[in-house]
Amino acid sequence: MYNFLLTLLLIDCVLITIAVLMQPSKTNDAMSALTGGADDLFAKQKPRGFEAFMQKTTVVLGVIFFVLALALVWISSH
């Protein structure tokens, strides 16, 4: 059971990495990140389409990661 959960955890880690890398960038360049400005005006908009899907996927994979990690700790302590 431990090896099965560890394998699922490793697969989940790879999927989280892919999901985070596929998310679109929120800033245009490094200078806009430092200065802020007009980009903050549109920062409150809800993501739509692909961006919303990737955010939800990342959250779900993150929850699965923590559940699997806690299950592995519990199994290894008993």
C-alpha cells in the first residue's frame, strides 16, 4: 500500500509541475512587476477559459498531493 501511494504521489508531483508551467503569465515583464501601475486595474477580473481550468486543476492536484502526503505519513508511522 505504501509503494502504491508513493507512486501516486510521484505522478501527482509531475502533474502539478506540468499544470503550473502551463499557466499563462500574469505579468508582461520584470519591470511591470516592480512598478505595478495600470496592470493592477485589471487584476481583479476572474480568469476565464483555459486559465480558469488550469487554476482549478492546480488546486485539485495540490489537494491530492497533501492528502497523499498525509496518508503516507500515517501509514509509515503505524
